[in-house]
Amino acid sequence: EALALDASCVHARVLLGKVYIEQGHYTLAATELEVARDIQPASPEVHYLLGIARERTQQLDLALASYRQALALDATYVDAILAIGEVLAEMEQPAEALAYVEESIPAAPNRPDIYELAGRLAMILCEYDKAERYCQSACDLDYQNPCYIEALARAQFFAGRYDRAAKSLQQLSTASSHKDRAWVYVMLSECLLTEGRAGEAYEASYRATELDPSSADTWSGLAKASLAVGDFFRAACAAKEAVRLNVSDLDIVMVLGYALLRSGQAREALAVLTDASAAHPEDVTLKCLLGRAYAALGQQDQARRCYVAALQAEPDNVVAQELLAQSPPLKSPLKSW
């Protein structure tokens, strides 16, 4: 109605563009904002909003141009800086995006979201130490924001700083937005296992299975934690459920085989590991496990053949060397595999 009275009313046209963006009508929003831009080309907000509308319709080159124009009109427009970084990443240019955001940080040193974006881009580039530093800066500026804590925890995990990641994940598990997310407890369990805190890892992984019993990862985590605390029967049961949910994951299958071995179910372990070895004949760890299953059943010649095959595939494998050294001599001539 306002535009019907005055078609040149930029304020009304910008408001209409915002409404269209909120409603998901991005083409209509772009049409209104293009008119607003033509009437008032010196408005950074109009160019920024036009960039949003174009980005949502995957016109990334045009969106980038709009965001750059907004920033040219107002060098302190931090939202435009963030948008440029996001679009560059979406255009599969994460290195350029990170370099751009890093150059722009001095313009917004107190904005946690610019550090979070830098951390996310560093994660894409597998620069985990840098990602941790930026995510830590975001948390320092807004220490109660669970999104920043999550980003920090992931960066710490992939940087191999499991003690720090465990602290961040424990903090994250108290946030209302994340306390019921199974992945938090799966990752926390992995960190605690790495730190030798098996009991706490078991509790975290058990919680994960309660939150998401349909995930193979949660049951696999419980199996590993159960092995660590010496509950081999529960480890075997959890591993069986993990395999049932994802039979194609070799790591889960090997956890099952090992759990069966430790729980005294060597014959069942042999069946599982034999099938897996047929499907993955190149896997050295699997050959060693298969050898242990044969040894548990008293089939020492077969066990020794498995260890020899493992060493043929990977001569420096310490586990295979130790198992072979502990294995009794062959009763029959060694045949080539």
C-alpha cells in the first residue's frame, strides 16, 4: 500500500524485500531490492540485502558483487565481511575465504562470529591448530554460546587435543541445546578413552546409546568403552548391535571380532573375522585378529600363517611381529598364501 502511494519510497521497498526474504520468496525480494538499489545506490544495506536474495537463489557471483559493493560503501559493515567469506566458501574457495576473513579481523576484533567463521574455514582446510585458536577466540568473546563451544570442541578433537576437547564437550553437554545430542557423548567417549579415563568413557557412550539407539556409532562407542573397562560380554553385545546397524563398516566388524575373542566366544569370532577377511584381504589388522581367533581355538598353524601373511603385506607391523614371535613353530610346512 505504501508503494502504491509512492513507488519511490525506498524504505517501504526495502521492508518488502526483507519480508520476501523471510518468506523464502527470494526472486521477488531481488526484484524489489534491485529497484531500491537503482533509486538509492549509495545504501550499503540495500546492496547487502540484495546479496542475500541472490545468494539464496545460488547466483553466487552476483551475490558476491553485491556484498563487496556494500562493504565498499561502508568499510565497517561486518555482516558484509562475513557474507563474503561464506560465499567464497560456498564457491569452493575456502583458502581465499580464510585469507579474506583473516585480513578483515582487525576491522571487527570484538565480533565472535568472525572468529567462528575463520575457525570453520580453517577446519575445511584441515588446519586444525589454527581452527582451535580462532574458535577459542570466539568462545572467549561469547563463552555461553553453545555453537562456538561446539566449534571449539570439534577443532580440539581433530587437532588431537583430547583433554581440551573433553572439557569443551562436557561443557557442551550441559547446554540445553546440546545435552540430548548423541554425537556429543560419542565424541566425548572417544576423548576420554584416549586419555585413559575408561569409566567416564563408558558412562558417556552408554548415554549416547540411550539418546540414539538407531546409530551404529553409538553402539560401537559403547563396545570400545566396555572393552576398556573389562566388560567383554557387554562389549560383544554392543558390537553385535553396531554391526547389525552397519555391517559394511570394517572397524565395527573388527571391534566385534575382538570383543567376541575377549568374551570367550572364539568360534563365533572366527566366523565373523573369516567373512571379513574374505571381503578385505588386504587389511593387516584383520589378519592379526583372525590369527588370534585361530590360536584361541588351538589351530596354531593357521594362526601362524595369518601372522606371516600380515608381515608379508606390512613387514614393519609390530603387532604381527610380536604375535608371530609368540606363536609355536609350524607342525606342517608353511604354504604360500
